[in-house]
Amino acid sequence: MIRTSVSHLLALALLAGTAAAQVHYGPDGHPWRQRADSGPDAEVPGWYYNLGLSGLRIELVENAPATLVVRHVFDGSPAHKKLALGDVIVGAAGKRFATPHRNGYGMDKFGAHGPVLEFANALEECQGPQANGKLALLVQRDGKEREVTLDVGQRHGTFSPTFPAECRKSERIRAELLELLVAAQREDGSFGDPVVDTFAPLALLQGDKPAHAKAVERNVRFHARTTKAVDVDSLINWRYMTAAIVMSEYQLATREKGVVAELAEVRDFLYSSQYLSLSQLKPSVKQSHPDSWPESELEQHGGWGHNTGFEGYGPIAMLTGQGALAFALMSRCGVEVDRARHDAAYAFLERGTGSNGYVWYGDEVAGDKDWADMGRTGAAGIANALSPWPDATYRSRARRHSAVIGEHPESFPDTHGSPILGMGYAGLAAWVEPTNFRRLMDANRWWFTLAQCNDGSFYYQPNRDNAGYGSDARLQASAVTAFLFSIPLKRLALTGRTFPTR
């Protein structure tokens, strides 16, 4: 149920005291100059911040860091015909923005801070039970200052202190997003890329409607049809990790025996693509990446890179975490997995883990107090949590990964490579210890408030990287939000559901 508005405001106050910054923008125009080439965001002239249900897109500017500059207004939104391009928002809910934002990327800058956070808090508060759905903004235009009121309504309400659990707003959003995902599925059963093909079916697998189950089945058929024991496609390991994880959860939920054979094919491919020997080193690597190739069998041993064997700069933790997780889930389905290979993946992750639990890019550690991109840590955490062996070492590692995510939740939506992928895995590892999941959600309440668009979809907010932004500015964010809001339901092996022993 929804808690009292007093409790909610206290949660917002705590959030305001723990957050830190927004997005790293540079003199080359990144990220503002980037555009989506299709979908509802194709009309937007750049990759700007979405301001929640208001219908506004804004830019953060260096010479006025306590303001939000309007760069786009969606037709039919609460801001339509109320604000114009170039308007400068200097306050919300009767208060001027008090704190400048901090541009940049790093431990001292992650999170929301200044006008982005203050706007998010005002937008959330105005939708509460003691409010009227009206958001008052202080706006500068043509050298004059005036108040503009947006009617954002109260249809969704506010997040409860326990969101996404026991939260009407979260459940309503989740239900809407599941319908969006069903509508977005392609004819071939896919959703367009490995990120959405991971989180969309996993979210839909936790839905309650026949259409949800049908969409998952179609996606599983897609994965089965497009994977095989021998494959030489490019950037291939991302797709096979996705297939293994989705098909495993589907098999556990449905007991469909035919999926086991498909998983065995994926296992065989992952065997071939895992780096274990110098004999897998492509000769060209020594010339193309002279500082990256391994000089001994142990270096980068047990990991997966973008492609099979060893190419480019070699195996990375984000894929290796997914590989260890894939083996763990397939084992639960009755697929025999070689323990030496599985433990080699775990060992790779452990070599890349600092004493604080943070996982660095490969199998080398960062500083003992360093942290940033939590997606890798998340993948390692959930992989260790689901280890098929009773050895307490794996669970201990999982708790350590979960703890650092809970201690430093600020970088959640702003990570290397695919931030959306990182969000999903960070959420899973945080859930290993629910107190860390609580910290993660509380520290990023602002993101869920501002990423929600006026049409109910969620938006890929600007960040350090742009992987996944362009042709689709919303489907990835919508899929991961639906998935994250499903985690407390515990309907997947990933989120704590137990299944009968095979």
C-alpha cells in the first residue's frame, strides 16, 4: 500500500542529502548533439534530459549551472503551449533552484544534484495524495521572470518508501510497460538488440496475462532459432549470453524439455568462445593491441570478450559475469556444465575484484577504494549468488559485490558501455541483500521520476556513453524499468525463486 505523504517527503529529504551529479558533457557537444533517428524522439534536436511527465527536454549549461534550459516540448504534453524553446527554468514548487549541477564523470560527480534533483523532487511531490497534480515552475523568458503551472495530474501518484515493492505507482508503471513491450516485439520474436532481448522477456515472464506468456515464448523461439553450437558472427558473445539466461529462466518456469537441448547447444558455443589458452590468440592481436595480449596462460584466463577466443583487447568482466551466470542457470535446468570452465570464469571475476567488492574492467583490480560502473559488479554478484555449488565462498563474494553497490548507488544509470545493461545487473546483485537494493532504489528515485515520459514509456537519459541510444531512445529504458520493478516479486531464479531439484 502507499505510505503517508510525511514518510514520502522524509525519503525525498534523505535522497537529497545523499546524491551527487548528472552527466558528462564536453566541448564537442556530447551528448547534446546526438539524435535518435526513429521513434517519438526523432523530432527532438538532441540527446537531452527528459523531465518526467512534463513533456520537456532540457540541456544543462556550464555558464548557468543552477538552471534547466528548454530544448524541446512535446505536443499534447502538460508543457505544450506553456513553455517554449530557450526558456530557462530557474525554480520549481515555489523555490528557486539552490544548488549548481556538477558536470563530469567520476566518484565525486555521480548521481543527481542541483536542479535535476530539485525538479524531480518537486514533480514527484506534486503528484502526492496531499497535492493537486499541479507543478509550478519559475521561468525566465526574454529577460523577464514569470510563474508557469503545468498540470501533470495524479494518475500514477507517488512512489512509496518501499518502491517498487508495495507500491501502487510501481505496479501501475510495470503493467503499462509490459503492454508496451508486447506491442514492441518484432515479427521474428526479438526486441531488436541483446539488451532488450534480455530484460523484456525476463520482465514479461513475471507478467500475469496470456499475451505476456506468448511474447516470452516467441522470444525463446527466436533465441533457439538463432543460436547453434558453432557460430562465427561478430560481437557474438553478447547475444549468446542473452539467449542462455532467457532460455534458462523460461525452462525453469515452464519445464519445457525441448529447451534443454537448445541450452546444450548454447553451452557448447560458450565453451568454444571462452578464452582458456594461448593457442586461441589470434596472431593479429599482437600488432593491433600490443599492450593487451596475454603473455601467460593465466592472464585473462577463463573470460569472454566480444568475440570467440581472444581478439582485440580480450575478455572483459561484464561478459564474463554473464558467462558465469549462464553456466549457473543452465546447470539448474539439468544441462551438464564443466566445473573447471565454470570456476575459471569465477576466478577471472575474482582477479578483477577489489577488496571493497568493486569489479574492474578485466581481470585486474582498480584501487581498493575505487568504484564507478556497477554493471560488471552486478553481473559478478548475481553469478556468484547462483553458483550451483554449496561452497560458502561464492555466496560471500556475492554479498561483497552487493555491499559495494549499496554503498555507492550513485552511478547506477551512468556506466560504461551500455548503462541500461548495467542497471539491470546492478539491481540483481543489490537484491542479493535487500538492504542494498533499498539503498539503490532510494538513491535513484529521481531517475525513475524523470525518465518516465508523458506517453508512459521510459527514456534513456544522457550519460557517459551512448550504447543503445539512437534508433531507440525508449525501449531499452522501458524494458529495464519493467524488469527492475519486477525484482521483488521473486518469480525468477535470478530474483530468489526456488525450483524443484532436477
